[in-house]
Amino acid sequence: MAKSKTVVYAAFAGNAIIAVTKFIAASITGSSAMFSEGIHSVVDSLDQLLLLYGMKASERPPDRQHPFGYSAEIYFWAFVVAILIFAVGAGLSFYEGYAQIVSPHPIANVGVSYAILIAALVIEAAAWYIAFRAIQHQRQETGSKASFIRSVRQSKDPAIFTVLLEDSAACTGLVIALIGVYVADTYNMPIFDGLASIAIGFLLALVAIFLAYETKALLIGESAGQHVVDGIRNAIRANSAIIRCHELNTMHLGPSHVIVSIVAEFEDRLTTPDIEKSIAELEADIQRQFPAVKTIAVEPATGAS
């Protein structure tokens, strides 16, 4: 969780600074694409605040109404972030681009636009790299052999993959804005400034849809990663009191909160105290290997199960 917060804090600091400079530049130059990029940075900043709130809320301890705790709160707020990107970010970018196309006006002080956009691209790239390193660190910790894109999709930490996608969209959006401003100024065709704004809107809409899809899967309940499932199966096989595992189910309640349900067949010769001791050893073994596994339910089964 600490690494996730570092990623989000870095992204928030960068976006907050960039948002102010973009709006100043938009007011000086009258660029529609620059204004859309300002909106983009404001939305990203709000998103990071929501993610930070979600991470804080998810750390609350279990209580009577929520016996498994509040870990899933981060998934809810990540879903809200996706809605915010789509409704506010994409919606306002579409509107601003449409207004520029319907009533085009030339860009003034274009040098200011170039300076701000290039500086913003450098800052966004730095924030993207921090999120990229966090994903790479997760891959190393889990020993994942999956591709980078697949690792992002398999990640159970929405804070990291949301920031990574937002920063990827931000860098792409800045390149689009640079192209739009350049074409509009060089060829005296301000309509391209509006088209760039609409393209940024489409980009934000795609990111929002992807985030909503991935976060919905986490809200519904996704199983633990394959390396965790395989590790639990190995721990079960290593337990000499267990003949076979009839059923193994896992689910992420949060990035660092996994619940496990096991139906296992024990040796017939074992007494109830022996089975209880074996279950305790199995639980300790699993949690030693995978600290994110907070809850384990082991149900003894008969040979006929």
C-alpha cells in the first residue's frame, strides 16, 4: 500500500502543477486543445485525491457490519474515477473541441503553448515512469512471466494501474495537443485545434471505459493470481494429513486482502484434534508465503465428497 500511495502522490503533485500552468496558457493563447488538456489535468488530480481517500478508507479495521473489513473501498473509488474521467474529462473535451470547430479562432502566443505542453510532457513522463516501476516491482514480487500489458490487466491494485493508464493517456494527449497546435498555427487552420480537443476527448473516453471494465471485475470479485493459487495447492500437497483437495476458491477483497476457501479430505485415522492441528499448520504455511491471505476457511470432506 505504501508503494501505491507514493505513485498516487507523485501523480497528484505533477497534475496539480500542470493543471494551473495549462489553464494560464489556455487563457493567454485561446487554444482549445490547451484548455482540454487543463481539464484533463484537473480531472486526473481529482482522481488521485479519490484514490488516496479510497486507500485510506480501505485500511479501516473490521467491525460488526463489515467483518472482513473495508478493503473493497479502493475498488469502489477506482470505479468512481472511471466515471469521472468519462463524464467530466471526455465530455468537456468534446464540448470545447466542438465549440472551436463551430467558431474557430486563431491561437495567440503559440510559443507559450509549446513551452507549457513540452514541460507538461516531461513531468507526466516522470510520473508515468514511477507507476511503470511499481508495476514492474509487482511483476518481480509475484514472479509473473506475463507480458507487461497482461500484468497491468491482472493487477489487483487499481491505484497503480489507474495512475499508469491516466499518465499514459496524459502523455498521448499532450502529443495530440502539440500536433493540433502546430498544424493550427503553421497552416492557419484553427479547426485542427478543435479536432485535437475532440481527439483528446475520445482518448479519455477509451481510458475511462477500460478502467470501468477492469474495476467492475474487481468489484464483482476476482480470484487471486495464478502464482498464489498454485502456491496454496503446493502447501496443501505438502501437508501430510491431507489426502486430496476437493475444492479451492480464492477471492480478492482488496489489493492486499485475499480470502481462501478449501475443502480437503483428511486421513481417516486422524482424530478431531489432529485435523485441527493440521489445519492450523496449513493456514500458517499459506499465510507465511502469502501475507495478503487474511482469511482461510478449511472444511474437512469425506472420501465421498
